[in-house]
Amino acid sequence: MRRILLAFALLFFPFLLAGERAIPIPANLKAEGIPPIPASLMETLARYNEVRSATLLDWHPTERAMLISTRFGDTPQVHFVRMPGAARTQLTFFPDRVSGARYRPPSGESFVLAKDVGGAEFFQLYLFNTKSGDISLLTDGRSRNTAAHWSHDGRLLAYSSTRRNGKDTDIYVVDPSTPASTRRLLEVEGGGWAAVDWSPDNAKLLVGEFRSINENSLFLVDVGTGAKELLTPRGDPAAYQNARFSKDGRGLYLTTDRDSEFHRLAYLDLAPRQFTFLRPDLKQDVEALALSRDGRRLAYVVNEDGAAALHLMDTQTLKDLTLPRLPYGVIGAVQWHSNGRDLGFTLTSAKGTDVFSIDVEKETLDRWTMSETGGLNAENFVEPELIRWKSFDGRMISGLLYLPGKKFSAPHQVIINIHGGPEGQSRPVFLGRNNYYLNELGVGIIYPNVRGSTGYSKTFSTLDNGRKREDSVRDIGALLDWIAARPDLDSRRVLVTGGSYGGYMTLASMVHFNDRLCCGLEIVGVSNFVTLLQRTEAYRRDLRRVEYGDERDPSMRDFLISISPLTNAARITKPMMIASGKNDPRVPVTESQQMTAAIRKNGGTVWYLEAEDEGHGYAKKKNQDFYFAASVLFVREYLLRSP
């Protein structure tokens, strides 16, 4: 019998050599239709699985030291770094990831951190005592708690919470030294409210109401009484982001697309409610800003076709100051040290993701972390090429193309990897494990930014809303035409993949271009817009209806059903791999389960993976490793095999 089973395995799974050991499937994973994973493959992938990254969490209030996030075990945890290049000292050791940490001013003797369980995103806030190592729970242990901000004197912590009814994100304040002091400062309706910043005198709290990617409002809330005052006009819909009080408290520095297609850098004078645009001629999004504690310097980041450019402004003269040249990539978590001269940030590029700082007076760059790349030479990682193609309506669409090195002969098989959101953007970040496809298999990768992506104007981000949903899918069809015209790419061997909304795009592309794609790999994706809107967590539902349409309207409901991949599952005849997390609050696991069942019912092939301890994507390394190995097997079998 054993010989018969081995012969069967070799017939259908030739990548499992005779006598080769397969790794066991972890108990927390449900793997259906996925062939045995050879132990030799896991060994081959080990270097790529051991790639790490580091991101900045916060500067210490008094020392020139940092909290960062990195992973040495199974999940990202909080680490302390005393100086550039120093050892990373791990402070938290939870089985689940820690998603943020902020020191309590003015001494930094504690910090607040956020953590969920099993990827469910019901984040709880904890206070970590840096002297004793004691950790105490600040929230109720059940609700979703986000956007924690310390007052400047460190007496109060403001945050959003769904504890009242599980849906609305009310604003709370607490003195963490006395958890019983927790009180609801502002009761709201809707799931998009968050604390943004404290006034310099700690008497007012800036609060944002997020209604969509293109519309939100800012309010000033009296911390003593809870009275709120609208700061931004409602009559002219616009988005207001990155708001920070000026040093004197008389105004706000912020970014806004008010009267513009792009987010511009602005100053809002609170007395006359008057906006001054500080870089009015800039035709690109300003996506982040940071104001030094003394108010003298304003750092801001400009999105230039997906890459990030860091700038520094003198707030008195409004002139830009000189900064060191940075690599091509993306900049995030921009923060000033309290000394007003050290500017910290996370930089991710083709070579890796690490924490840096700039001494703006000396114009020098310090690298705080040197994250491991599994023994691989980071200099060999491929830089992307910015590409553009014309879509069905003449509109130009862009993306990033990564081509394998010269040791692989063209034409190359292609992976199209579509970002989620849809309010998102594929950018020149570190590819991590995906470098394996380029370096070891010779597969090209394209990251498209179809209509609906951010970073290309306010209008562009709305071109897939409601009944225009499938126009973004047609952008993928135009990309397939572009691939067919490239002699160095093999248009017969194209795989499409993506997660979340990118998962929907993957399924929709497989529906519409089944004859032009050889397979699809979908992660935590939407299969039916109606069931998604009915089952996604209540705090997200109204925000998603703005983007996708309101399923309670009979006409829109019919439309959403008609375009849903589940309705059109019979049109998918090529092999699929589908991965999901059982605790997903955004795209419930039922979206993946029902799509898998529908394709199989029609006689299609589906490799299905479900993690019982994950949510919207895989955060734990052991799960990521297994998923990646299964994905590589899928790519080998259905993308690399000769047509």
C-alpha cells in the first residue's frame, strides 16, 4: 500500500522526490488540496524566510534612544535601541504581534502598547513599566481600542474605543496611573472617529471623523466638558490628514485636498478659519508631516509616483532646508526627537526596511538598525522599473516592474500582484520573500496601481467607486495587452495574486481573463460584496458602503451580486490557491470558504489554506513560512510548467 501511495504522489506531485520527507502540517492550519511540502523546499526557502525588518515606534522623551518593532521569534515585538547600530533589546514577548508603542512623557518611565489576539484586530491598550517590566491592561479586554495619544504632560491618554456598543468609535481619556479614571469624552455615531493631537496646553483634543478616503472633518474638543467645535467646512467635501497643533496652539499644520486634486501642505489659522497653502504649486500628494517640539522645523514627505521624498521646512521663513540624499524607496513613521534636531524615520527600499535618523543641523544620516536578510546579499535584490500602459478608456495606468537578473533568459513568466485597499498604492518597498521568485525562479513581478489607487489625484481614487467597480479590472486586461507586447515577458504564463481587495481583483481577473491567465493566488479576498458588507465588523460597515455601494438598496444589491466573483465562479477553470484567516474582522473567512466551495463544485482545482490563529493576513512567522512554501509549490506547478 505504501508503494501505491508513493507512486500516486509522484504521479500527481512530481516535485516530491521518492523517499523525500514532507514537513507536517501545523495543527493550527487547515490545508485542503495542498500537496505535501518537501522538507528540502523549506530548507531552500529558509534564507528568504529569515529576512527581517525594523520600524520606528517612538523616540525616548529624554534620551537619544528609540523603541522599534522587529521580529526575532514568531511575531513583531517592541525592542529598545540605545544608539545607532546598538543591540536591539526585546521588551515584549507576546505570542501575538504588538502593533504600536508610545512613551509616556515627560520621563519615559512607561509606554503604552497595542495588541490584539489571533489577528482579530480587537486591540487592547497596555501600560508597560520600563523599570519593573510590569504590564497592566488599560482597556476593557473586549472592545476595539485604537489611536492612542498622550497629552504633552503625560497625565492623560486619549484613544478611540467601541466599548459602548461594538460599532461606534467613541473618544475616551484615562489617567493610566488610575485606570478607574477612564471616562467617555465624546460619544459619536459611526466607526471613523479618532484622536489626532493634543493642544499645547493639554486643554483641547483634536479629533478627526473619517467618512471616506476623500472626505473627513476635524473637531476641537474641550477635554474638561466634552464640547466639540467643527474646524473644517462640511459643505465642500475634502480630506484633512496629518494635522498637528502649531507650537503656540493658534493653528494647525496639516495636509488637505481642499480645492485641489492632491493633498497639499497647509496651515489652518484657527481664529479666522483661514487656510494658507505652504507649497501651492506642488502637484503631488504630501502624505506625512512632523513638527519639531520647538515649532521651528516641519518635515514633510511627498509621494512621487509611489516613491517618497523627504523635505524639511523652516516654519518662519517657509524655505526648505538641505537634507542628505536618501535611497529610492518609501519613508514612514517620521518623528522628531525632543531635542528638535534629530529626525527619525523608517526607510524601506529594494534593499531592506530599517530605522534611520538625520541630524538636521549637521546634515548627517545615522542608521539605527541593520536588519538581517537571511544571509543573502541585499545588493543583489532587484530595483523596480516604473511602467505605464494605456487602458480601455485612454487613461494611463502605472505600476512597478521587477525583472530577474541576467542569469535567467527571457521571456520571463509573470506574477501580477495587486494591492489591497482599494485605497492603497503599490510602492517601491522591500519585497522580502517575494525576492525568491525573482532571484531563484526567474519570474518577473508587476505591481499595478489600477484606478482607485491613491497617490494619483482625488479623482483617480474614485474611478472605481460603486458601479464603476469593474473598470479597475479592465485595467488589468489592458496590462495583459501590455505584457503581450513585451518580448521579454511570456504572456502565456501569467499568474495573478493579491490580498484583501487585491484578493477580489484576483478573483475578478480570473473571471474576466480566464483564457489569458494560467492560475491565481488569492489571500483574504472578497468573493461576494453583499455578504462582505453584511458580515464585516460593524465598526467598518458604513465606511465600506461608501466605497462599494450600499447593499441595502435593492438596485445596488443586484449590481453587487452581478459583479461578485462568487456569482461568476463557473467562469474560473484555471487552478486557484486561496488563503484565509479564521479571525478576520475585515473580510470574514466565509468569503474564502464560499468561493472555494463554488469553484470545486464546478470541477475546478483549489488549494485552500485556513489559519485558526490569524486574521486579515498572516502575522505569525510559522504560518507565513508554511503559506509561502505552499505558494512556491503552486507557482512551480501551474506557472512554471510549460504550456
